[in-house]
Amino acid sequence: MSRFLDKLFARFNIYREPGYYGKYDYKWTIVIDLDKCDGCEACVIACHAENNLPIVGEEECSKNRAFNWIRIERYVEGEYPDVRVKFIPILCQQCGKARCEVGCPTYATYHNQDGLNVQVYNRCIGTFTCATYCPYDVRHFNWFSYKWEAPLEQQLNPDVTVREKGVMEKCTFCIQRIRAGKDHAKDEGREVTDGDIQPACVQTCPTGAMTFGDLNDPESRVSQLAKSERRYRLFEDLNTDPSVIYLKRVMKQT
Amino acid sequence: MRKFFLFSFIWVATFISGYWINTSWFSDKQPAQPIAFSHRIHAGENGIPCLYCHIYAERSTAAGVPGVQKCIGCHQIIKRDAPEISKVADYWERKKPIPWIKVHNLPDFVYFSHKRHIRAGIDCNSCHGNVAGMDVITRVSSLKMGWCIDCHMSHNVKNGRDCWTCHK
Amino acid sequence: MLKRRDFLKALGLGGVGTGLGFMLGESIKTPATNLIPYVVPPEDIVPGVANWYSSLCTQCNAGCGIIVRVLEGRAKKIEGNPHHPVNQGRLCAMGQAGLQALYNPDRIKTPLIRKGSRQSEEFRAITWEEALSVLAENLMKLKIASNTEKLFLLSSVIRGHMGHLFETFMQNFGSPNYIQYDLFQHKELIFANKVSMGINILPHYDIGNTNLLLSFGADFLNTWLSPVNHSLGYGHMRQGRHGSRGRLVQIEPRLSLSGANADEWIPVRPGTEGILALGLAYTIIEEGYYKGQDINEWNKILSPYKPEIISELTNTDNERIRTLAREFASARPGLAIAGENAASYTDGVNHIIAVNILNHLADNIGKTGGVISNPEAPIKKTQSLKDIDALLRNARAGEVETLITYNTNPVFTLPHNSKIQEALENIPFVVSLSCFMDETTAHADLILPTHTSLEDWGDDISEPATGYNTATIMQPAVSPLYDSRNAGDILLSTAKRLGNRLQKNMPWDNFRDFFIESWKTIYEKQRHTYAGEPVFEDFWNKVLTQGGWWDQEKRTHQSIHFIKDNVKRFISSSPSLFQGNEDEFPFYLILYAHSGYYDGRHANLPWLQEMPDPMTSVVWGTWIEINPQTAGKMGIREGDLLLVESPYGKLHVPAYLYPGIRPDTVSIPIGQGHKTYGRYAGNRGSNPLDLLPGISRHETGTIPLNSTRVKITKSSEKGNLVKMEGITKEFDRQIVQTIPPYERRQN
Amino acid sequence: MDTNISYKEINDDVIDAMTRTGPLYYVVLAIVTILTLLLFFLPWIYQIKVGQGVTGLNNPSYWGVYLVNFVFWVGVAHAGTLISAMLYITRTQWRRSVHRSAETMTFFALIIAVSFIMVHMGRVWNFYWVLPYPNQRTIWTNFISPLMFDVFAIGTYFLSSLIFLYFGLIPDIAAIRHRSAGWRRRLYVMLSLGWRGTDREWYIRDKAYMLFSVLIMPLVVSVHSIVSWDFALGIVPGLHKTVFAPYFVTGALYSGFAGVVLLISILRRVQQSSAKYITERHYDRIGITLLALSLLWSYLTILEIVMGLTSHSSFELEHLRYKLLNPGFAGLTALMIFSNTILPLSLSIRKVRVSITCQFIISIFILTGMWLERFLIFGTSLPRKFLPYAWHDYHPGWVEIAITAGSFFLFILMFMIFMKIFPVISITEVKEEWTDS
């Protein structure tokens, strides 16, 4: 009898487990070495250029509605003169057990075979559930249908949709570059090699703090870095299984 | 009370017939083109392969429509005086592109790559229908999501049901 | 049965039904769109597949190489050129925002001529022929009246062949007044290096391989010299080498972005960085680390800089000076750099020379991980003999008949009391070659729109080079958007109009021919040294695809020897002079380049306006950083509007409580406060340069930025400080986890 | 109930109440419709046209006043089921004249709650994607999302309260069917489904009514606990508590009862006929339940705050510091505690319980207190989530305030229209009471 129940619930458990599949094709991961990151925000502007992020203007910024799919958070410790400043880039962690996938009623966000947390702009009806549940506050909402003045719209990237008002959006690990990399690899009839695909932020990081790769393949640069003893993940105890691995910053403790 | 049901029946019937008239006679499956170009003559009788004119189909997401230069390439010699072909010559003199009307129109958020489908061995006719037999291009398939999903399911494409495969 | 009235009703209902059915069918259809093919399809464009063109980034003077993604003739993304030795595929925030300069909605589209008097702002659009004839006729008047030296040409720092073209034009026209002016020209650094080390091009500071980096007021990760190359070095210094991690000590009154990443910050009193460097040098001598023969002579020179004496002056405890000197001397190799903040004092050159002495005594010069001299650049650098002061003096004296400005904005970057506006009023005819309506162009009588960098030819040598002999080529990635022209074309066509000598010596009919021809001469001259292609065309294609021309491996270069005797003149024991007396103006004023707007030239790029400032997260405005303790004492809360007064000017700026600044110092970023610079930058924030005295230094002729003290008073209204941060305390939530340095980890 | 009222007099009373409409009614109706249009529908259309940016919502605090209203109106709706179903089973007498108005309040409150879901949605023109209908795209909704539970729970609650209301109405409509004329007559004839009042029909109706009130019972608990799971299933520090389900259910019943008190007091003032049937005895009973619920609610609030204090997690402590010590919210919390706990304690005195004006004022305080309680739950937990760098305060914009005010007028409008079409006091129940006494 218990075997029958296990089989029954097994089917249900698979369904309940976000990601639904046993194993992913790829487990795209970004390793950010906080000892190298110097908070210069080149990644923030590269993301704006790549993913058609709109400019919201001063008044909307005062209401904290700016679009930064990746933002540099700065934590300052201590008073003058022993001031210690720490930077940390925060982007969507593409969580394995994502809180937002649980919340969304219209199945606009789920986990796909690439280990990425998919955000489908067409399916989203703007119930804000995912953004409320997200512990990392990395989801951004299109409060208006934003305009690009006169020739600025010629810079829009055709591989990324321009979202209309009422749609939630977040960092997608530059899915258009992942797709182009896979497309290129398939044209040459080979598997996707490590370093083939790089999101815009990883490509432009001047200090080389960010590395992108597939955690499933053990030889990839990301897997080696992930073995370092400085490795940690943000809010590990919330059990969201994030795919962004940070390397601790080397700093003298007070 | 009986009259009420009668009237509502009439109303529903006329509503459906109005919709049917629209979709069958005024449908956008077969828009009128500026030049009455016939695929039947070109691809059917003369057997010109699709990729001769739509050259980008194997190299990029968009299949591309041949430039006026390609039409003039042949039609400077073949049947110069036919009324439709003189129109092409006229466009060529004025160096103006021919404003074709799009028949297969996918929305902007869809990522559809001709290259991937051709290299996966899908024949042009399976989506565009028997173009070689068409005098005026008509849209054979609905190009709606359900239609794409059925094809992906039947060919059990890897990640065929993953939204980010077709949505940008 | 059915009565007539019911029949009519049924008919009406039927009509409505069909109509609605039809409407439903109509509404579901997607609107018909055209499919416009090419008339003659260009061979290199495949719709849907992007082409990458390599080019040069002109957002600052570092000279990095970029590749531009162009899709169907539209530039989509800029990325670093992976083969370029300076930035090796990486790019900073300003570089990424280069696209918005190309597609900026406020670009000048056609040549304009002023309508009515100078005060009225209206301009009239005219054709290029009309504009060039007006310019040529004005210059012809000068030639006839044979006071050709009354023509002044003011351009930004141009190191490529465009500079040669400007020089040949001015020589042939017969005027020696070709002036290059930029706010951040590093003239003090070049002058100090020339004096102390005898080299006239900037050396390569090898940050990547150093073990201890002492940065005297150098925001090297953000805006100083070549930020991307420094960042690459910084990344390698920290975690690039297995097992060894370089340390960074920042010595500056205001904590910059580089200071935030330092292992230690020494908040030295403003104006005493050089003295601290000499204190360190003295300790190195005293503790016997220096092995050179002239040890006693150095001892004599440096004797007044005992740590005990200078510790009170520089406000740092002497024990720390001693330990730091020991660490620096024993860190083989160490490196000390003097940055923009140190160079911006009135006696900036002394500070830099002091740091060079420290480098010399710690034996870092010429070593990997220290200061390495760079090879001679392939393109001869154009030296402008005169400086902006000469232009101002002549203009006030009425010596200037015609001024042509290109790609520089002195009205914004010079303080008010340097009287630049009155000088421009004196000049009868001002021509501005620029893409945007900035403050200087607003004063011009004739405006000729130039191409932005992504639609233009050109080249540049990257300074400081990285030990490689580099020259980067700028090729147009997209066809020009508007009716603008290359600055070189404008000069060449005026040369043709002016005729005889000018026409003879400048035969090329457009800038591209001149450009290729000058590269051909370089190719002929240099061919024997580098293994180039046999034919020029192949060489030229290789250079265009690769994005520039540089050696494959580092060239051997002459070693630097330290000239001791002419250094004595520059050792001063008193801190730098600050205008305004102590008690009336209690605060030192430190100005620094904003990481987004640089010197104000990028204020009209919306991405950079909306980029949160790395240290304060403020967007779309200017702010003044003030120490929280002093703000508390003065009852200032965050966001209050403060009236900042110096002996020379007043400014209204909202306050930002910034723990990383000395209590007796305040600092304001440069870049905002434009009057007419497009919709994104126009009358937004305030320009702190108006607080500065107009005097320029005698050696280099530049305006010192940190040279005045200010008074702070709370003004009544509420300032609008828009910042993106919430609270920057971590509440021990283990967000940025840290680990003690390697050597402490064992115990 | 004084027994010298005859059947005929009850019928006439009720019909007069419905048909005889003085000019004052029309004036008030006009004002309320204009206000509803001006405050509820126009700002909503403006928000749909321009975008959600017109509200005060911002990056960390996405759920604001709209969600507060949604929870508040679902809460107010809960009393209807409680009174009509639970008390019907326990055969309490005093529910007879009160239960019809309670059920209508449930029904209208639910309509407004659903409309607030629509108002808070970003792209309301695709709201039907929340419903699991078979579509050619073969996409189903996400059944493990608490908002999907909401769709089912509130759907069933909406239908069941409609059917429950309709079951009670059938005999009443049949009773007044032949005394009305014109369109009323045709409407009542159709709605009364040919009710002839035979014993067999009464027997089936009573059995159905009993079955329904038993079926509706779990709804009282399940709907509002599901509404609380919308917030509890996330891991937001202030919302992620197991006490939320009982806390919200108690809060719902508590605000529901206060709503009922408000409603019947206004009803007594407006319609003299109904004053006879709602007597002090009703107020006394309701007062006792209000007191009981307020004590239970206070206990749960204290429990929630203590759970936060003893949790040793800096997330909860920061949230509580923001809620209790922040100058803006400390005042609101104090007002909430006063109006929900301290003031209702006065209900323990019989004299206070019986006097209608006292109960009226207390229930107004309770309703504002309950609205504040929900506002404090979202207004203070979302701005203080995990990453301090992303903390930002939330201030409601004018659109949100207008739509909130508009929703109250919408409720009054619907109730006034209902009052004139259907009998607000259930005739059959009153007749039964007359025969029993």
C-alpha cells in the first residue's frame, strides 16, 4: 500500500517541485568574486544597452522605480575614519527553488531546462506576487509604457522584446545571448563550450569579477571557481538554491 | 416569451453569419499585392527553387524578400512588355522598393528562426502550403501558438514547450 | 403569426447581428504591414544577422578599442575589443553609453547661423555651402588684412592624425595659435614626470603585478588616466596570482571609489599628500632600505620630513607612517601613484614629484609591478605650445578676430571669474564645430555639426600605453544620421576655398584620403621594424578588422633614470595653499570627476544621468558630501539644501551625509549645472567649478580644482536629492561576507 | 415581537418600504452614483489608460492599499455567511430579521473585493488568464499558487452566497408577486420560479436551506485563510507567519460583525418599518459576539508581535521596529490597538450594548481599526524586506485613496438599489417568528 502511495505522491511531488525535471540540460551560473568587484557599475549600463531597459526620469527615480536588472549594493560599516565600504552586485539569482515561481497565478514564471527562472512577458498580468515574494528585490515592474525619444529607439535590441505597461521583468542572464550561442554552436555541429556565451554584464566587467558558465560541466571555469573556500550564496538559509555564487571579500575584520 | 427566443435566435444566427462573411471574403489570408506576382509561374512551372529568391532563409532568422535588382535581372529580357513586369521596370527606374504586403506576419515578441527550421529539415511547404501552386500567396496555416505547439509536440522537439524557445 | 412590426424588429436585429459579427472578425486581424525589400541588396548586410565593426572609444582620453554590433545599419551595442592591449575586451560605464551620444535626440542636425544679437538664442538653419562660404569669407578677410595670427583654433586633446591636420591648417594659414584644452589633461603629471624622470610620455603604472599600491588621491579605478586598464590590473593584483594578493592603501582626504576598495584609507589633511610621501621616503632612507650611493644627500634633502614632525601637519599618526614605509620598502615590487586629487592642488606638481621620489627610493622605477616607461607612439603627438590662458589674455586684449572651437566646452569647464564669457564677447566671430548645443556652442555665431565617433574616421594613440606600441583606428560603424560632416572635411573644404598656399599644401579632397595617406607614410616608415603585410591594402584591411595596430609583444624600451638635481626645486615643506581664510571659510573644497559625467561632457546621456553614483547612489543631480558628525553639529539632515560660498562664488546644493570624508572637508562632483545642453542635462544640478578662483598655475597653465575653502549655511527650502539607496547598514545579515587576509587565516 | 401584527400588515409594510420612494431617496441615490463614478470608476480608467505608475506603489512595496481593500472587503463579507448559516443551524431566534441584510452585505462586499483584484492587476484586460479554461495554447494556470487558491475560494464563496441569498428570497418574492405591477411584477413572476407555497415546496426549501447552511459553513473559515495564505506563503519577513490564517479569519468575522451592526443601524434609521423588527435583543446578542471576537483578535495580534520579537532573526526585528517605533506607523498602530481592543471592552456593559448609537460608533471604530490593521501588515512588511539597500517607504497616491473612498460609495449605491427591488427584511422569517411567539 505504501508503495502505491509513494508512486501517487511521487507524481504529485514532481509537479510541486519547481523545475519539474530531474536534471537540467545546463545549469547556467554566474560566479561573482567580491574581492575583485570595485562597484564601477559598468555592468549596470551594459545591461541597459543590451536589454532595452527604459529611462524613467528624475521624478520616477525618486519613487524608486528605476530599471536596474543588476544593481550594485553598497554597505558601509564603521564611522569616520575607519570607514569600510563593501560592494555587492545583486541580480536575479535564477533560484532553483524560486519563491516567485510558487506565487505567480498565471504560470508567467517557471524554471526551464536551462536552470534559468523564465519570465514570460506576454503571460504576465501584473499581480505583483512574484516581486513581493522575491527575497532579493530583483524584479522590476513596468509602471508605464515607457517611450524612447526620437532616434534613441534605433538603439533598441531586436532580440529582446520591449515590454508594455503592466508587465513584470527581471534579469534573464541575457537569454538572447544564450540562445544565439546555442544557435551558433548548433550551426557548427558542436556542443556549447565554456566561455562561448557571456551575458552583457560578465562580458564588460573591467576587473573580471564575474564569470559565467555551466555548473553541470565540471571542467568549466565556473565549476572550478565554485570549489573555492571563499564561496557562499546570498541568504543560503532561505533555501532558494540561487544560481549566483559569490566569493567572499578579503577584508581585515574589526 | 416565444417571440423573445425567436429574436435571440435570429440575432445569434446573423452574428455568426456576419463573422463567417468577414473571415471568408474579407480575410487577410490573401491580401492584394502591388504587383500580381505569381508563384505558380515562377516556382511551379519554371521550377525556380525557393532559396534562389529568399536567399537569407538558410542564414538568418528572417527569410528575406528578393530586391528589385533580382527581378530585373531576368525581366530585363523575359517578357519586358507584359503589364505587370513593366510595373517592375518602373519601380527599378525610380529606384523605389516594391511595397509588398506581408502575408505571414508574426508578432514582435516571437523568435522564429527560418535557419533553425530549414536546417532541421522542415520543408517550406509544411508551413507555407503548396506555394508552387498558388497564383496569389495565401496564408495556409494560422501561425498561432497552438499551431506551433502541435508541430513541436509531434516532432517532439527538445525544449519545444519551453517558453523562452519562441518568446524573446 | 409574425406581425409587420415584429418582422421589422427582426430585420433590425439581424442587421445589428451581422454588423457585430463582421466587426468581431475585423478586430481579430493583425494590422496589415508592408514587407519592404532592398532595391539593390548590399552584400555585407544579412537582415537578422549582426555585423561587428571595430572602432575607438572617445568617451574619455584613455583610447580603448571597442567593437560595435550593427544590425541592418543600426548600432545596437558597444563592447570592448578583445584583441586591444589596453582594455582586452572590457569596457567601463562611459564606454557602454557611447551609443546614446550617436542617437541623442538633442544633436545638432544642420549648420546654424546666429540670427540677431549674441543675447538672443535663436539660430537659423543654413546649407553647408552657405556656412562654409561665410567661414571662408571671414578667414579671407583675415588673410587680406594679413593679421592671420588673429585666428585662434581651440580643440580638445587630439592625439591622432586629426591633430596633424589642424596643425598643418594653422601653419599654412599662418597662425601659431592652435590650443588644446581639456579639464583633465594630466599636464601636471606629464610635467612632473618630465622634470623628475626625463620622460615626456606617460609611463605604464603596472598595477597588475604590484604587491603594495600606495594611491595618493588617485581614483584609478574610476576616472584617472585609463580606468579600464587599471581595473584589469586591480583584478589581477587581487585574485589574479595564485597565493599572493596585492594590498591597496589609499591616501586622500575624500574616500573615492578606489579608496572604497582599498585595504586601508589614510584620511590625510588636504594639500599634504606630498609631505606624507616625503615622510615615507625619509623613513625608507632612515631605516636603510635605500642602497644608492647618494644616500646622505637624500638624507639632507629629506631631513625636515621626519614622521614626528609631519604627523601633526598631515593629521596621521607617525607610528603608522613608519610601519607603512617599512611595508612599502619591503614590498618588492611596490608602486606609489599620484592621481587627479593630488595633482589638483595649487602646487600639484610638488605632490607628484614627491611620489616619484618615493618610487625612486623604494626602487620601483623600471621594475615590473612598478613604473615602466612606454615606447614612442607610432603617431607623433601634437603639442599645443600655448594654453587656455593665452586665449583668454588675447581675447580680452582684443587680439582675437576669429575663434574656431572643436569638441571642447571651456565656458562650462572654466570657472566664472576666469572671465571666459567676457572674453568670448570680445571675439567678433566665433565658429563652433560640435555635435551638441553646449555652453560654448551657444556663444558661437556659426555652428557646424560634426559626426559623433561612431559615424566618423579617425585614430588615437592610447596614453598611457601598456608597454605596447598601440594606435587605435576609429571607423564609421553606421552611416551618418544627420547632415553633419567630419571636422577634417570642414577644414579641408575651407582650405580649398581660401586657395593658394593652403590649397597647395592640403591637396586631399576629404579627411579619409588624408587619413589613409598619413597611415601609408607610417606604413612605409615602420615596415622594416614590424613584420607587416607586403602590400598596404592588406595591411590596411588587417588593421581595420583588428581595430588598430599594436605590437604583438612588449617592445624593449629605454630605462628611466631619476634626475635628482632638478627635483630639489619642487620640494616644499608647507601644505598647498587654499584661498579664503581659515575662520571665515572653515571647510576645504575637494572637486572630483563624476564616474558618469566625467567633466560634464556626458551629462546629456540619459543612461549615465540615471546611473546611481557608485559612492552615494544619487541620480539626476549634484550633491555635496559632508561628514555626518559635522553635519550633526550644524543641524544638517540629508537632502537639506545648503548654500556653499567661496570667496569667488555661491552655489545651492543638497547635502549628502558621507562618512568617507574628513570633518573639515566637503566635496562636490563635477559634471552637472549645464545651462543649454539638451533635455537631459539642461538646468539640472549646479556646477561647482564656479566656486574656484580664475588663476592658473604658471608651470602648466591649468586651473587647480582643489584650491579654495568654502562656508556652508543651511538655506530654507528643501533640496531634491534623488538617491536609489535604502539604508546602507547590513544589520549583520551576512549579505557581503568577508574573510580575513591570507596570513591571518592560519591562526 | 409584539404579536398583534397580522400577516397582511407585514406584507404591506415590506411592499411599502420597497415601492414608496420619497424624493430624498432619489437625491441621495444621484449623489452616491456621481460620487461612485467620480471616485471609483474614473480614477480606475485613468490608471488603466496611463499605467499603474499613477499610484504610490514602488519597487519593494508592490502590494499597497488595493490589497488592503481587497482583504478588508472579503473580511466584511464574512459576517453574512456567519449570521445566516451558522446561526440558522443553531436555531437562534434573533437572526431572523437580520440575516437578509447580512447576506446582501456579503454579496456586495464580495463584488467589491473582486473588483479590487481587478484594480490592483497590472494588465487587467488579460484577467481571464487566471481562470483555468482550456485554450489552444495548451497553457494552464499555476495550481500551486496561493492566488489560484484565491480564485477558486472566492469563486465558490461568491456563488454560494448568491444561491443562499436567492433561496431565502424565493418565498418572499412569491408573497409580494401579485401585489406589484408593471416591470416589478414580470420580474418577481420570473424570479419566484412559480412558487405556490405548497407544503412539499416548503419541505424541500427548508431541507435545501439547511443543507446549504451546512455546506457554507467551511467557507467561513476557508476563504479568509486562503486570502491570508496569499501573504503567508511568501517568505517576506512581516508576512511569513503561521498564525496568519486564524488571525485573518478572526479579523474577518470581527470586521464582518461590525459591518452588520453598521448596516442594520442605518437600515433602522432609514426605514421606519424595519425598526419594528430589529429590536434591542438583536443588538444585545451581536454586542456579545463582537466582544468575544475582539478579545480573540487582540490575543492573536499580541501573539503575532510576540512571535516576531522572540524570533531572533534580524529580518523580523527590523520589521517590528519599523512597525512599532517608526513615527509614521506607531501612531497608526496605537489607533488600531485602541479602536480594536480597548474601545470594544466597553461592550461588556449591558447599557452600552443595548444602545444603538454606542454600538454604531464602536463598530465604525472597529472597521477603521481593521482597515488599519491590514494596512499595517502590508505597509510595514514590504518596505522592510531582506536587503536593506533596497528598502523604500510607501505612501499611497491620490488614485488609491480615491478608489478606496469610491468603493464605500459603490457599496452604498448597490445596497440602496437592492433595497428598492427586493425586501430587505425577510417576510417569511418574520412570519415564522410571529407564529412561534
